[in-house]
Amino acid sequence: MRLCLEARQLACERDDRPLFGQLDFALGSGDIVQVEGPNGSGKTTLLKILSGQLGDYQGELFWNGVSLRQNRDHFLANLLYLGHAPGVKAGLTALETLAWYQALAGDIPSEDTSLEALAQWGLAGFEDVPAHQLSAGQQRRIALARLLLQPRPLWILDEPFTAIDRNGVALLESLIQAHANAGGCVVVTTHHRLDIARLGRIRLGVTGE
């Protein structure tokens, strides 16, 4: 399936302060796009709009030519969103967290594949440890293991490189590149300098700083 997430005249303001306006772009299969801008320019807000979490905006979004407002369920079924926070509950283990996310998305949880994903992220031996006993980097790696478990064509990732070490950075970059090479689409915010081929950019201006 050919993918296309399109924005037409997208604009948003918070507390009567414009964050961004008149954004026009189209992202398709094989695209990796970094959203850039200083703190307060609306990067996370834009990602929440693109992922269907915020409906308070002007303009229109389209998924494969159909308005998101009319096609939200189908769009969400094709989306994997990772937020700025790792989204890991303190009392759940890594395995329990991944099983919960898979069930929430309508997937069938598999302990074997979850163990493989956690091992790839360097968490072998930590599968049954409650998250509150793990470091920030280990909690981030639990969240990133979802990229290996929940096959969705569109990835929207908000600061996914936070708290991970050099090996984790290299693995994440390779996964993003491989996803695009396989026909997926990735939208990402990060302060990390990405070592990725054919990287596109959406730049948000300085506002209210």
C-alpha cells in the first residue's frame, strides 16, 4: 500500500499564541522526516496533531487522500506513536508493559517475540523487573522494543533518542532506516544529529522565545 500523510494549511495556537501556521507537506512511503525548531516552537504539539491526539487545529490532514476527521480509526490502525515520555508504568515489568501495549492495539501478545525484542534492546535478564527498578535508559528501551513488535507503516516518534547510549542510538537509527527502506514512513523530533540517508525536514519557526 502506498502511504501518504498530507497536511494542508495546518496551523495551531496555544493560549492565544501562534505556534505554527500555513504548514503544507506530504509524507509518503520511504520518507524519514525530522521536525526541527527551538523549544516552544510546537514540535510535540505538531506530532500530537499528526498522531490524532489533538483536534484543536486549523487546516486539514489527509491519510491516503481521505480526511483524518473522516478516517480516524483506519489511520490509527496504521500508526505507531512513541511519546516524549517512555509510557512505562512503574509497577509493570517489561514483559507486562509490552503485552499491555500489544493487547491495546488489538495484536496478540507473544512472550517469545517480546523476549527477543527486549534482548535486542539489551534487556535480557530484566524482563520481569518492575519498571521503577530500572534506569531511565532501560525504561526508554522497553518503549522502543514496541518498534520490533507492532508492525505499523507510520511511525511518529517524539524524542526517541532520550536517555539511550551510543549502541542504542545506532540500533534505533538502523531500525528507522530499515523501516523506511521497507516502505514505511517515519516522523521524528530529536536534538540528536541523525546519521540517516535522505532525511527530510519540517522546520518550525521561533515563536514566543
